[in-house]
Amino acid sequence: GENVEQHPSTLSVQEGDSAVIKCTYSDSASNYFPWYKQELGKRPQLIIDIRSNVGEKKDQRIAVTLNKTAKHFSLHITETQPEDSAVYFCAASALNFGNEKLTFGTGTRLTIIP
Amino acid sequence: DAGVIQSPRHEVTEMGQEVTLRCKPISGHNSLFWYRQTMMRGLELLIYFNNNVPIDDSGMPEDRFSAKMPNASFSTLKIQPSEPRDSAVYFCASSEGLAVISYNEQFFGPGTRLTVL
């Protein structure tokens, strides 16, 4: 089955600086890579996703890059703000008819230092 | 839409007791997922349904766990008998399903925090 590794497990950055979280996956059939943000005591919420037919996707201050050959993808947050403090999870899925299973990474606790 | 609804939000029970968690997916969503979240194991998929049919239950820990989806608007996750190691936050999530191939976001419910003493 799919195995997703995520690094680092914790990350502290100064407000205004950039943060990068990296994930690797094992199943070459995976073609969908979402990122979820979970604030303390809250539910995970999708913040951005990318499919294997593109190499990069941006949405305001967040971006995700994908390297299919190396089987890794990354989340980039620029101009970090205090409200970016949360746990971020990457995930991978081999979307095909009949299976939407997401395999999650172990999470990165991001702390923005004011 | 009220989003995914879960009940109860908190459950404290004693070892050996039966526990039933409930979930109402977003109306119109065809897929429903049950996850367990712990510090040690992170976010794990237990089982998921598409059109009320179980598709992947490979994450169900053991026979003590069972899940049902009798109709499109309701699902249960049952633990019988419960054990202290089952203590975790259990999330239900729903999505539009693979029929809408361009959009597969899973929307999570608020979770049920289960404590087994």
C-alpha cells in the first residue's frame, strides 16, 4: 500500500518568513495530493491540492510543487502570519474508479513566531 | 448546508462497554469516510463507503470495530467491547465521490473525542 512520509515534524518560523513542508510517497500510481490544515481542537480542512498532470499550483500565499519522478511534493507558505500556526498534513491517493482512499503523512506542527 | 454532523462530540465510557458513533454526511455526497486520530498513529482511515457500500475496510483494527451505512444520510461506527487503547478522536468525512472527478475534497466533521477508562 501507499506510504507517505512528512518532514519536518515541527517547524517554527518568524512572522513574515516562508515555511516549507516536504512529503514523499511510495506508490507511483498516486495521482492526487491534497494538503490539510488542522488548527488546535478543530477538524482538518483542505487548503490546496494538486494532481499529477501539473507540477505547481498557487493560491495566494500558499503553493504546492510536485516532482513525480522523485515522488515528492512540497507545501510552501510565504509571508507567514500568526493564523498560519496549525498542524499541516499531506496526503496521497491513486484516484481511480472505486477508490478514493487518502494516505496521510504524520503531520507538521507549524508555529509562527510574532 | 450544516456540513458533516457527528454525534456525540465527547464520549467517556468504561472498558468493555459498547460505543456507537454517528455521522450524517453532507447532502448529495456519495462517499463517506471514518478516520481515527491519535498522537502516536496520526490520521488513519478506518473504512470508507461509496453509495452506501463499503469499498475499503482495510484500516479497521479488528473485529471489535464495525461500521454501517444503512442509507445515504447516516452512518455508524461501533466498538464492542471498547478498550482503553481505542481512546482517540474519530472523524467522519464525506465527498462528492469519484463521479465528480474534478473535485474530490473530503469535508471533515467536528469529530468525536472518545475516552475509554
